[in-house]
Amino acid sequence: MGDILLFSLALVDTGVLIFILVFFIITLSDLECDYLNAQECCGRLNFWNIPKLWAQLTIPILLTLSGHWWLVLLNLPICIWLIRKFHCVRRGNLGEYDPAEIHNAGQLRRHMIYVSLHLAWQMVSFFMYLYCLLDAVMQEDVILPTDDDVTVLNKPVQSKYYEPPSKHDHPPRDYDF
């Protein structure tokens, strides 16, 4: 797989993750301000947990297939953290976000911090993949046409010389800085 396609897919995937995480922050803020009840909030967030996990896991899988080992190692901690959070849901809970426990012991605040940290990581990785994409584009060979516009258009080249703009009749200004 070409690096340009790989990093384009990583950018799109990271962009989707950023939108999901912004949705998480908005939903948790709505719960905090009592615009949503706990049942509705947790139902919305638990619905998007599995797509968020799979979207995060596709990036290291694609990077592994293309041999970008340093980027895989950078993505490994966040993937392990998300898998651990997904598998360590207490027995009897509806999911990672449980309506009966979300207001207990500062869990709402903890969820906000976790989502904010994940969003910060996705922002950093978005610009990291953008840099990698630009680097891959710059390393790509450029195919130049063998014919120039003179032979293609069968016209002589019109060359114009640069003429500086005319001087304006403004008096010099004295600036006191």
C-alpha cells in the first residue's frame, strides 16, 4: 500500500475519531448540566464505544501492514488503554458508561478527563499523520511531460519582462517609535 494512501486513510480515520470524541465531550457536558438524563447519555456513549475502538485499532493494523514500526509503537499505548477499558467493564454494568454509577465517586469527571486526554492524543496524531502525508507526497516522483507548451501549441513563446510598479508621489514619513 502506498504511503500516500495509507496516511490519507489514517487522516480520515483520525478525523472520524476526533468527531466521535467531540460528541462524547458534548454528551458528557450535557449530562453534567442536566440537559440529558443518565440513561439517555450512557446509551448514546455506549453505542459509539465499539466503533471508536475499531476506528482506533485500524490505524496500527494499517501501519503494521505497511511497515511503519515507530508509528505502531506510538499508537500501541492508546490501543491497549482502550482495549483494557472495554474489557474491564464491571459485571452487571450496561457498558463502560453505566447510568447507575456515572454520578457516583466522581466518575463523570473521570470520564471527561479520559475523553479529553484521548481527544488531545487524536489531535496530536492528526497533525503527525498530516506531516507524514506531506512527507510522502514530497518524496513521490514527479512525472513531467516531455513536450513543452511551444511544441504543443505551435506558437512562439511570449516573454514578458518584469516591470516594477511606478513610484507614488507620497512624501516620506517620519515615524517615532
